[in-house]
Amino acid sequence: MIPSQKSSAPLADQSVADKAAKKERHMLGTIIAAIVVGAIIGALGRLLLPGKQNISIVMTILIGIVANVIVTLIVRQLGYSNSSGGIAWIPLLLGAVVAAILIVVYGRMSHKSVNA
């Protein structure tokens, strides 16, 4: 092998490692965003219901995440896209309504008092 001709294998391995690291950071960011959005939607869902709901903050976040996934699937099937950028208000508000419904369902299934 001529000294000026170096093997490109180490560069290819580093490129694959860089892509994997970038994918991990993207996945971590997606998980954190899902938790934050789930907390917001779950909290809005609780605010829509009158009275006190006896559910934990963790359950509120999980219900918010589930509501967000349900609404996202529905609005995408209906053709909604947030092409202008910014906050997608329609899915956010629909997510709060779905979260309120899920909180009532959870309260009834777990026999915890949910005043609705």
C-alpha cells in the first residue's frame, strides 16, 4: 500500500458512529418533548374538568401522552398539517379534550373520585 493511499474504513466507522450518536440525541429529544407535551395536555385536560381529580402527576403525563398520540393519528388521517410552523393549536386543544375524557375513564376504572 502506498503511504498516500489511506484506508477509508476508519472514516466509514466514524461516520456510522456519528449517525448513531445523532440518532440517539434525536430520540432523547423526542422522548423529552413527548413528556413535556404530555404534561401540558394532561394538565389542560384536568383544568377542563370541574373539581379535584385524584390522580398523580405521572398518570396525568401518561394520559396526556396517550391523548396526544390519539389526536395526532386522527388529525393526520384527516389531512391536517401545520405547514405554517409555530404551535399546532388544533391538535393541542383536541388533545386537552381527549385527555379530559381519558381522565374520567381512568377515574371510573380505578374507582378514584373524578368529579365530572
